[in-house]
Amino acid sequence: MKPPRLRYAESLPRNAYRYLNIHDAIQNVIVAAVAGALVLWLVPEPWKTWLLIALPILVVLSLVIEMPFINRLVVRNTSYEVSPTEVCIRKGVLLTRDTVISAAQILNVSVVEGPLLRNLGLAKVQFTSISHVEPLGPVTLDDAHAIRNALLGAYAGASTEDAPAEVAEESSTVDA
């Protein structure tokens, strides 16, 4: 018997599925338009007709597979947990990826809102560390700001506690 899959306390909101579907539909239309223009411009005449017939079929196939199945799996199988000391993110179905970032390693937490995200009341959170940027989301806008404040608030609290000691050290070295 297999042990149950580890899931963190928080998961993506239901609105994230809608965002991913709209985002993928827009992306597929743009890619199809660019590919169609390239086919018209670069491909010789005997192949042009076949490729222009195949292109919409591929776009529809992509949307039929990606939107109802893949996006649903992405939303269901992404979970996260944020504490003042670390961020834990789990993504994936067949190949799962667990990411744990210590709050001490996080240089910045960005809340990213595009027009589509803003319209749906969502945002993406990006954790910037020395080695890479780890995205999370889309999550609700309130959750994104709560995550940012929890991590950066802990850091700001730690730096303000250290500040008087540094000022005292600087003033003693200046007097010497």
C-alpha cells in the first residue's frame, strides 16, 4: 500500500483554473497566428495548403487536451505552505517537485499582477533567492500580500532589532 501523497496546507484557488484556461487560449491563438504568418511567408506552395489545414487542427487539439485535463491537474496538484521561517511548494503529478526555501535565503518577494490576473482577483508570487526565482500561483490577491508580508515582515522585524546594536557599534568606533 502506497503512503498518501504529501500535501501542504494551502492550495491554489478555484479561480486559478479559469485563469490558466484563458491564458492558454490566448497563448495558443497568438502562437497560431505567428505560425500561420510564418507558413504563408516562408513555406513553398505545395506544403503551404497542408500546413494551413493542419495548424488549426493542432490548435484545437492542444486546447482540447490542455484546458480540461492538464490545467485541472496543475491546480489540483499544487500546494504550498508559508511560515516566517520558510516557504514550501509542491508541484506536479507524475514527477513531483518539492521546493523549500528558507526565509533567510529569500532576497525579495514580488507580487505580480497582469491585466488578466487583476480582472480575476488573482496574483502570482515570486520568491527571489540568490540562485533562482521560484514562482507560486496564481493565488488570491489577499493571500499574495499576506505571503509577502509574512516573509518580508519577519525579515524587517529582524533587521530593526539588529539596527540599534549596529548604530551603537558605529558610534563607539567613531569615538575611538
